[in-house]
Amino acid sequence: MLNQSGSDLLAYLDHPNGWWRDNAQKDIIAKGDKSIVPALTEIATGKRHSTTETAHLGRIHALWTLEGLDAINKDILAAAFQDQEAQVRKTAVWIAERYFEANENSMIEKAAALVNDPSYDVRVQLLLSLYNSKSPKAKEIISEILAKNADNEMITATKSALDKNENVRTFGSRLGQLDAESRKLVINGAAIFKSLCASCHGADAKGLDIGGAGMAAPPLVKSKRLDFVAKENLIKIVLNGLTGPIDGKNYTSIMPAMDANSDEWIASVVSYIRHDFGGRPPRRPGEIPGMAPPAENDASGFPVRKTTSPVVTPQEVKKIREQNAGRNKAWTIAELENNVE
């Protein structure tokens, strides 16, 4: 094949054997022979008639070959959007991403005709390809796809995965895994911690040595009070304060009560501390590294397992506040360890 001309290689684009199709496409692109662009265009748009069972595969390879030669254009893709074969339409949508991401509304408008495509493969590809477009029309199309396919697990799982990937890209791997409300609590808690709590515990939560006189407050990193399952005690400490020796050590200051602040304020601080400095959640029986992420329901496409989160909700704070409504003094470690109310 290496010695064959670009025009000779065209005959292999709809070959029954994928090896021949793939290598013909690769060699045409490697040669960079744009003299065959008109012929490729005829194949891609179905104007060069073929009666073989693999003719649609030839059109797919012709589209990708035109893309590889940087010879694709809107008219070719618009024609392919209307191809009788779903996989050709899907390919055209995929290749059209360059126009979608450039917010070219003329192409986005043409793609809108595929919202009700009979093939869910095409609809999924439309969702994938339009996701990063900033065009209001693209967002409108995505909303319409989701509304019309609310019971389609593939489409809802695709949107969920896209959102999660975007959140991870924006907020990092850990914050990006949280839902929007939980993420808001952690971010707000970070601001509170850095402006208030860090003055005693240190910005890295490892404590601050006050001029050789010892630490003002205990380090939070590796603290038993930050074990994943010990969130109630941390809520109690932030609400009512903490006094006395901690793990056999005395500190120059006591933890003041913060109960004058709202439940959301307390939840934010506690959530940030647990998220950034707390212990990891205990592994469930049968859970192994690398397994699929947990899911709350079937819509995600992953095995259903309850999601673990370090976040504390305002409702949880409210419950602890009400349980200890009559308390007007700081906690001691002994009381917390003995579950004294």
C-alpha cells in the first residue's frame, strides 16, 4: 500500500477488512495528497455510489481522512448529518466539534436537527460534542436532549460524567467529586478557617509554636477528633469549645465556643477541616483500590454504593445544637470520649 497513489488507496476505504480501511486512511493522510479531496468529498457525502455492504464505513473513513487532511468543511458535515446510517451521522457530529467549540451557530443550528435522531448513539455524541460550547443554542440543545431522554440511562450517565469531569478540572480531584452544595460548604469553610482558626492552629493545621512557650492550640492534622467517623465530636467542639489537656498536653489557649454563628457557618468550618485535614473514610467490605466510583442510583451507570463524604450538613449541626441546648461550658476530652451530653 505504501507505493500506491492516493487515488488508488480510495478503493480500500470501504474494504470489508478494517486493517485495509485503517491503513488506507492513514497512508492518504501521511501522503498529504489534497488532489483527491474532491473524490473524498464525493465518497463522504454519498455522491460516489457504492453498493457494498460496507459503503457506510467508506463514508466514515472518508470523513476522517478529510479531517486529517484539514480539508473538511461545513457543507460536507451538513450533508453527513443527513446520512441514512447512524454511525455516519455520529461521526459527522464528532468531527464538527471544531465548529461547535468555536461557537459557530450555523453549524450548531444544523446539528439541532439531530436532537430527535432515532439512534441514541447520535444523541449521546451530540451531547458529548456540544458540551464545551459556550453558545446559548448549544446549551439549549443539551437541555432538550436531557429533557427528552430523562429515562435513558446512557444519556443521563454521560451528562453526569461530563459534569464530574468538568468539576474535577475546575476544582481539583477531591473537591470536584463533591456535589455543588457540599463543595460550597467546604470552600466557605476554607475562607473562615484561614481568617480565624489559622491564627492558633496554623494555616496548615499543624499548630503554631508561640515563641518557644509551646503551641497555642493542638495540631489538627492526624488528630483523633478528625477521624472520619468522629464528626459529632468535632461539631460539639466548634459549637461549645474545648478546654483542658488534649492527649496529655496542655496548650496556652482554649478553644472558644462558636455557637453564636449559624448552623451553616459551623457546618462550613467543620466540613473544611474534615475535608482537608481529616482521616480517610473506612473501606467497605469487598472494596478494592481502582474499583468503579460509588453511585447513589442506576443513572450514573456505576455500581450502586452509598457515597462517602467528609462534609457535615447544617441539619446535622442543628441536631447536635438541639441535643446540647442547655450546655453553657466548654467540653473536655474526657467528656467527649465518654459520650457525655
